[in-house]
Amino acid sequence: MTWDEDAEVIRRKEYEAKLKQREIRAAEMQKQGEIIEKILKKQKEKTTNDNMEAFRELQKDKIDSDSQQVRNYLFENVVYILADGLHKICTSQPDDPVDELAQYLFSRSLDVKTPDPS
């Protein structure tokens, strides 16, 4: 080989080595990017889940507070009378329990306190 050919072979080997180094760096950077993406995705999912849980808790508290008046009304005016009527039907076992319960509820309807509309 001539001096020029030897120099060309050396340059080609150096060039190929640089290309391999670039490929290795690119592969490492791609792996790092994938790892970072996975970490970010997990963080976003956790943040989203935390936000959704906080929202659910707020909604639950709001529903509980908004429905308190309705639950109090039902407990004071409906539950006791309905339970008493169901108890009487269970003990007497009439042929038409639905009609019997309806008559009982109608007879007790005057016992329910009606709120003052003003």
C-alpha cells in the first residue's frame, strides 16, 4: 500500500469509529428520553389521580351537605311512618299488602308536619 492508501484507511477507520460513537450516544439519549417520558407519564397519572380523588371528595362533601335537609325531612316525616306501616303489614299479612299500606299511609298523612311556605 502507498502512503495515501494507508492514510485513507486510517481516516476511514476513524470516521467509522466516530459514527459508532454517535450511534451509541444517540441510543443512550433515546433510552434516557424514554426513561424520562415514563417518569413524566407516571407523575402525570399520579397528579391526575390525586386531583380526581380530591374532586370526588369535594363533590361527596357537597352532596352530603346539600342533602342533609332532605335526609332530615325524610327521617322525621317518612321513615318512621313507613316503617310502622310495613311492620303492621308484616304482622297482619293482608291479601293486598300494597293497598293496605297505601290506606295506612293515607290515614297517617295528616300526622306529617308540613313546612310553612313563607
